[in-house]
Amino acid sequence: MTARRNAKAAKAFLQQAHETVRLGQPSTIVTGKTHSYAKVIGKINRRLGSNCAI
């Protein structure tokens, strides 16, 4: 990951991935130790609720 990979880029990547998935939601997202992804995934989970959490 580069230093430019921030929360905005993580959000854009996850939104694009979500929009292009055709066969259902992934059960696991591997992001390494990048904290910006954890922050964005947490926000998405709070918005979606426990039934649709990623």
C-alpha cells in the first residue's frame, strides 16, 4: 500500500467492489493491516446493520 491509500480511496475501492459483485456478498475481505480499510468497513457495517455486515 502506498501512503496515498487513505480512507477516501478505501471507500471508493470497496464501493466499486460492492457494485461489481454479481454472485452475492463476500464473506471475507482481506486488507492486510491497513487501518483505513478497517475504518471504512466499520462505517459500512454501522450503516448496513448486523444482518448485512461485512
